[in-house]
Amino acid sequence: MSRQEEVPQARADLDEPFGPPPSAYPYRCPVCGTALLVNEAIIDVGIGMATFQNEYYPGCMPKVGCPGCHGDTMEYVEQDEESARRALI
């Protein structure tokens, strides 16, 4: 019996089942001025927590925790992602 040779798959083929990388959204803390790009998974958790506490309003982005002042004070900043990345560099 001959063993079939395994052909390595391209990296793009391996990543395809998982979909595109997650999006990041610009957030800024009005208290200490910290600015970050926040992963959409963290935002989804914030929406879930606000929904559980009956504090979520559809269309609103939740506040998330700030690593600078340790409070739930970071708010979504409406701007395109490219200018947000330039501002954080």
C-alpha cells in the first residue's frame, strides 16, 4: 500500500472557515483621555451585560472599562477606523 503524500494547505485556506478578523472600534475615556481600539468581542459582551441589566438601547454603543482610570468610562468615538489608527500611533 502506498501512502498518499500530504500537501500542505496555504494559510489563506486554513483561515477561511473562521471568517474575517474581528473589527476594532475607536473608544476614548473622557476622564483620563486614554484612547484605544476596542475589539468587537468586548463590545458584544458589553451589549450582553447592558441587555441583562435592562440598560441597553438598540443602536447605542456600550461603555467599556478604561485601563487608565479603572472605571466603565470609555465611550465610542464616531470616526473612520483609519483616522483612529493614525491618532493612536
